[in-house]
Amino acid sequence: AEPGKGRAIRNYFLKSRADILAYMDIDLAVSLDNLSALIKPVLDGQDDLVFGSRLLNESRVERSYLRSLSSVFYNFLSRLILRHNYKDLQCGFKAMNKELINKVFPRLIDNGWFFDSELITWAGFLKFKIKEIPVAWSENRYSERKSRINLIKDGFKFLVNLVKLKIRLK
């Protein structure tokens, strides 16, 4: 089986009998102090999907300038191509209900890091209630795990994926 974040989350979430599921990236960049704000709106039925954002004014972020710039640029391109109003599609900190999982996950095809963008975009396209929350995020919270993102190669791959997703949404 092909490895990947998207594949792992999709396989587990579709098999789970839980009413609400959440995940965070393995780098532990988001503070667990944000967990209640992530889960409570889904638990209370106010929202179907809640996700963390490093790019809201209230967010507290410790990140290299180059990574911050690449994230801002990617999210700008995603808003331009996909016509959404979210600030940060890529923060790996999300909670959602089972109805959203059952209706959105079968449409998701990416097995890697583009999974987050697909998830939020499809949830919005299918008119689920979505909330973006500020988080405390630190690039170096887990110092043994360094980012393996190649800005040029991965940036081009993300651009291609944005265009392909736009086509699939029609």
C-alpha cells in the first residue's frame, strides 16, 4: 500500500465508529492548548469541520520567514484558483463529524499533504458548516523532526493539484 498522511487518515476515519474524529500532524507543531477550541464546536453541533489556522491575526506562530512566505503564497493561490475564503488550508489540525467524513472522504484522492486542501475545499463545496480557528503553532516544537518540504518541487506539485481539484469540483 502507498504510504501517506491522506491515505492513513482516510482509511482510519472511514472505518471508525466514532461520531467525531480529529487529527494533528506528527510534528506536533500545534499546541494541545488549542484542542478544546477545535473539538467543542463539532461536539456542540455548531460546525461540521473545525480546523486550525496559522494565518489568522489571533494565531501565534513561530516559523521561518521562508516557510511563512511559502504558506501565504500557497493560500493566496488556492483562494484565487478555488474561490474560497479560508486563510490556511494546510494546517494539520482538524476535527469533524461522521456525516462530513462519510460524504466528503470518498471524494478525496490525494494520499499525501494535499489531503488537507482537498478536505476543506470539498467540505465547503458540499455546504458543510466550517470554522477556522487561530492556533499557537511552532515549527520547532518537535526538534527531532525537520520539515522535508522542497519549496520548488512541492510548490509546483501543489499548484498542479489546485488546478486538478478546481476541475473536479465542476
